[in-house]
Amino acid sequence: MKEKFDPSDAIQDFLVFGEFGDVNPSITDSSTYTFMSPDKMEELFDHEIEGCFLYSRHWNPTNKYLSDALARMEDSEAAQAKASGMAAISASMIQLCGSGDEVISSRTIYGGTYALFKNLLPRLGIRVHFTDLADLDHVRALINGKTRAIYCESISNPLLDVADLPALASLCKEHDLKLVVDNTFSPMILSPIRLGADVVVHSLTKFINGTSDCVAGAVCSSADFIHQLTDINAGASMLFGAVLDSTRAASILKNLHSLHLRMRQHSHNANYLAERFRDLGLKVHYPGLPEHPGHGLLTTMMNPGYGYGGMLALDVGSLEKANDLMTRMQQEKVGYLAVSLGYFKTLFSSPGHSTSSEIPVEERERMGLSDGLVRFSIGLDNDIEHSFRRIKRCLEDSRVI
């Protein structure tokens, strides 16, 4: 096991200055960059030169600052900020796999990722096997000479299953595979690279940015893999071109410095509500509860001090009750009936009919994702007891309790 690591300390020590000594680095608002000689331009086309920029589809100084900060947070050698979380996932998987290759994926993943794996990658000749990654014997049986990667979410969307990252990493190393982990639900809480993952992807749209005002993503990995992604001739990031705007990159970098405070409050509030829901006799999914199947595992893997996350799911029994509850909660100003997560206000949705709707009904049933499931992204409420009283009134009025 590596020495103790605190993601917030790693970011705190990341100091960059603008060209005039700005405490916020200057935004490079340029698509292209000048060269003093043709020879230097030709050299950069041949290989990457640190601190030298060619074209903002390749690298931009502002995006590089954000990427370097994200690498520090995840304790990876390098990182690349991208235009969305799906851009991060798709570029990574296409870089790792080619026609005829196979991937083993967790069954419980975000609906957009499922659609990518189920509907689009097969058109490129890449086959994806969906399975329960907790059954390591079954996972091992799926591995063959065509397998290139295992994909999972550290804490799954929307059922909050916890992946055994050290066990999956060990299995990958045994068979020379890459472990790709989506850490969107648990930034700072988990450091998958330190637990053996090869590639970590994020939707920066969510907790890391925290203000629901942009769409962005990131890939954190080895320097070699990031170089592969940005290679001028064969890099999936470079050639698919999902570039993050530099103004947005600067905004996310500023928000990143408060992430440790926000994650603690998100987690505190979610844990409080999960305990109250449980005490009301409701079926609640939250890994901070001792009775959650992944509680012990997450406790052994997590970085101390950030709690168990700001996401929880509540099964209220039927879609009719779920819709009535969410409508009432928005009227009571608990938060917003909206997709996405990580905002400073609470967001709630019915994943089976929104963020997981791409997954076929029979597959959702195998996952345990019922029509009555309500996914909560718990906000930064200062008085969570007051928020709970409002939610309880909505639960009573909806006849959930």
C-alpha cells in the first residue's frame, strides 16, 4: 500500500501564475500558436515538446493547467481535460480497443455509457460483455485472448454498488488487461489509480465543477496513455476532437479548489438523510449505511475525511409514487426535478425513465433498478434537518410512508 494520500493537499500545492503574476492563470483565448521558425513547427509535429503549443485541439495552456491539477488530485502521471464525460469514456475505450477486441463491463453503469457499449462500439467491431463484476470467477471466465479492458464505475450509477477495485486491478494485471474506472460519483473519496486502476475518467460536469453551468470531462492515466490519446496521427482525443473550451477550463480549475469542502458537506447531508429514510422503514441505497453491501469494502478503500458521497437512491415502490414525490419535493423547494448531479442544490430524478432509460427494461430488472427508484444528488444545504422535514411531508403526502 502506498503512503497516505490526501487529494486536497495535492491540489493545494498546485500553484500556477498568469503572465502578469495573476493568482488565477490567464485564459489562453487562442486556437493557434505562432512559431519563431519553421523548424520548430516541424519538430512539434514529430513529437510533443513540453510547454510548446501547436493548436488548441491538441493542447491549450489553460486546459493543460486544469489537466495537471486533475492528475494531482487522482495521483496519476498525467491527465487530459475533455469536452464531456462521454468524450473521456469514448476516447479512452477506442484508444484501448480495435476491431475484434472485447471489453468486460459492469452491468450497473450510466445509461449513456451503456448505450455507447451496447449500440456504438459493436459497429466498430468491439464487443462488450455486461456482467456482475462482484462475481470474480464469472469475470475470469469471460476473459479470452481478445479481451483488452475491464470497465466499471467506482460507485455505480444509479444503484450505488461499490466496485472492488483492488481485486479487479489484480485480475487485470494477471491477464495484462487495462482497468478503466469512472470515478464521477466519488472524487476525492476514492483514488482508483492508487488502488490499481490504469485509466480514470470523470464527468467534470458533476461534483468537480459543482455549479451545473458547463459540460466537461477528463481522463487521468499514465503519461504514455495521455500521449497516445493526443498523438497527432493516431490519438482518439486529437482526431475525434472533443475539445474543452479554455474559458470553461479556467472556471472548473477555480471550482476544483473548493471540492474538498463541498464533498464533505454533500456526504454529511446525504448520510443524514439516508439514516432518516432508513429509520422510516424505506428502502434506501447509500454506501454510508453499515447495512449497505458495499459499506465495508468502501471503508477500506476510501480516503479519510470526505464521507461516503452525496448520492443516494430511494425505492418508493412505483413510478406513480416516484413522480408524485418528485413533483411535491420541487413544489416544497427541496430542490429540482432534473438530471445530472453534484449541484449545490438537491437534484432528483427517476433514472429508469431518464439517465438509465437507454438500458432495456429486462436489463434494468436484472440490475435491480425498479420503476419506483428515485435518485438523489444531495445538495449543500446548511440545515439538512429542515430539508428532511420538508421531504418527510412530501413522503407522507405521496403516501410513501
